[in-house]
Amino acid sequence: MWPVAAVLAVGTLIFAIEAPTLMKTSKRKELWVFSVLLLAGIALCIAVNAGVKVISPLEWIRFVYEPISKSILGK
């Protein structure tokens, strides 16, 4: 419970520091991208702290490039 609260607190602090600058300079697209990426990061951190097994992005990269590697190297 405390790690989840800490992640939420840090995420809120980061948003409170960065968002006003983006709003003042009328960077709406950047604010949306920042918000989506921050929420995705917070969700992943909460999932890891809750004990959910999160798949590594390297598995997707390996899934894509392994057949290409086999066809090039002939293995």
C-alpha cells in the first residue's frame, strides 16, 4: 500500500512541476503526450508494486527480430 501511495505522490509531484509550464506555453500536444506517458509509467509502477508480472519490452523485440536473424544467419 505504501509503495503505491509513494508512486502516486511522486507522479503527482512530477505533473505539478511540469504541467504548468506546458500549459503556459500553449503546448497542448506535448501536454497530452506527457500526461499519457506519465500515466502509463505510473500504472506500470503500481502493477509491479502489486506483484503483477509485467512483460519486458525485450520479449517483443526478440519476438520480432528472432525470425529475421534466423533467416539472415541461416540458423
